[in-house]
Amino acid sequence: MPKAIVFTEYGGPEVLRLDEVGLPAPGPHQVRVAVRAAGVNPVDWKRRRGKGFAEAGAPLAGPQRLGADVAGVVDAVGPDVTAFTAGDEVFGRAADGAYAEYAVCNAEDLVPKPPELPWQTAAVVAISAETAVRTLRELGIAEGAARGKTVLVHGASGGVGAIAAQLAVLWGAQVIGTAGPSGQELVRSFGAEAVEHGEGWAERVKALAPGGIDAVLDAPGKGVLPESVALTGDPAKVVTIADHRAAGLGVAYSRGMVHRLGMREVFGEVLPLLSSGRLRVVIGAEFPLHEAAAAHRLSESGHPGGRIVLLVDQRTPTGGQR
Ligand SMILES: NC(=O)c1ccc[n+]([C@@H]2O[C@H](COP(=O)([O-])OP(=O)(O)OC[C@H]3O[C@@H](n4cnc5c(N)ncnc54)[C@H](OP(=O)(O)O)[C@@H]3O)[C@@H](O)[C@H]2O)c1
């Protein structure tokens, strides 16, 4: 029987286990994907922990699945699907958990995978790219509207920040990216200026941008909002995706669940850059599916050194079942 990573109680990485889950059936407007690779995002371990670690151990109604970032081969199509047929190579967002041999996806959340895009890259790019494009737009940074602007990206070595920093550079902005010591060279390789995060970061940014900062994206959410607002002089020029203190400072907290862009819209813009190598996605670590717990430990460290991918090397055959 096909397997997936599941958890039945909130808790640490040890609650994750590979279990038999049966073959999911695609509903209307859905397809089933034979997963080749799944991306690990911080939201996955936040879900695994539950709302506040205090709930660890609280039983759940049934086995929960994880994973939004998926790449694989369409294996069965549900009613009303015209965009894909069995055998198509795709990537995007999964509806029922991508840490699995098979995952159901809404057809509108998938895009065709170009042959030159490696499975690992395709599996880790959808969530980060959608978030990067969405938040840059909210800051008024887009193709044709970035030249002459100075953009600060906190966490430019991370999944979302690396794509945001590169897009802003490609669109003509001056970009300053914060990262830890080991991420400095990477950020510079994007064509951005690199600054170490931590104590004194704002002074280091000011030294590079004496004329001020026009827009700030805070990806890590580690308490940089007050100084970011001071640097821009206007909370409307700052967007965070991870700091819940935003509202108290008049800063926008951008949430995918509220304002998510369509995958086709995002990749219409991003895919040509990825395919031509102008936009790079750094893979920090690869794990086999059954080592999802180890992948979570690395992601939870806060310094994954690039995107983390789970690989599905062998799968349970479907026996032609739909
Ligand atoms: N609201 C939304 O729509 C949305 C969407 C996607 C993600 N998110 C959230 O956004 C956050 C970032 O996601 P991600 O995928 O980019 O994470 P990630 O790939 O794990 O990257 C983490 C980044 O944070 C930096 N960092 C770690 N500790 C830091 C500190 N103390 N001060 C400053 N920077 C620090 C890391 O830098 P070094 O490793 O170089 O030290 C790295 O650049 C997560 O909380 C995630 O849940 C929200």
C-alpha cells in the first residue's frame, strides 16, 4: 500500500513516521501525482508542533500529512481536468501532503516542469517563489518598477529571501541582503550587497545605503521590524512574513493563506529566469522520504544552508488503480 509521512500527535520531529495511507483519489479539478521530490518548508514543522509547543502530545482526530511543495509525474486525473494527462511532469503546490509516494493536487496549483529543471529544484521552488513575488509586489518592487530603488531583504540566504533578493536584483534594484557568516558569499553571488544579521545590523545597512532604504522584506521574523521602519521612515515600506508583532508597528504581515498568487501567474514570470539559470535555487540538503524527521531538525535549526528536499526513490505500484 502507498506510504506517506504522517503524525498523529503534535510534537518534535520524532512524531513523524512513514506509514501506509492508501492511494488517494483525485476529485473534480484535481490530479494525483506520483511524487519524485517534496520540499520542506518551515510551515511544515510549525504545523507538526501545533499552535504552541504546549499542545505537544495532544491527540489528533486522525493521521495528519505534511508538505505543500511538490514535484512529480501526473498519475491519474480527476473529472473536469483538461490541463494535464497521465505522464505529465509537473511541480507546484500539493493539496493533501507532498511528503508521500502519491499526493493529490488541485490542477490549478501545478505547472508543467520543463525537462531542464531538476526534480530537486522543482520541488522546493513553488512556495518560496510565490511568497517572494507576492511580497515584492506588495512593496511596489516588480519588473519595470524596481530600478533606482534600494531594497533590504532580511534572510537573503533563506528560501524566500534568496529568491526575493535575486528577483529584485534582476529587476534593477540595489539590494542589500542579511545573512549569517556562511551566507555572505551566497548573497553577494546574487549581485546583492551582504550584511551579517544580528546585533548592529542596522548600522551596517546604513553604511551601505546612506541615502536610505525604499523597501524592506523581513523573511525570518527575528525582531527586526522597529529598526526596519526607522530605516525607511514609513511602516508601509516594510512587509514581514513571519513576525507577529507587525500589526503593533503598522507593518503589513503578508500571508499566503490570504493573498496567495496563482502558480501560473508566478511561474509565467519566474520559470524563464529559472530555466535560463538567471535565477538560482540553492539546495542545502537532500533526504530520502523516510528521513523526514532529520529534514525537519535541519529546517528548525533556522540555518538550513539552502532548501531542503525529500526524495522518493522507490514507490508502491498503483496496479493501475485510479
Ligand atoms: N507568510 C507567508 O506567506 C510565508 C510564506 C513562506 C514562508 N514563511 C515564513 O517565513 C520564514 C522564512 O521562511 P524560509 O523558507 O525563507 O526559511 P529558511 O529557508 O529556513 O531561511 C531562514 C533564514 O533566516 C535567517 N536567520 C536565521 N536566524 C536568524 C536571525 N536570528 N536573524 C536574522 N536572520 C536569521 C537565515 O540566515 P542564515 O542561515 O544565513 O543564518 C536564513 O536566511 C519562516 O518563518 C516561514 O514559516 C511565511
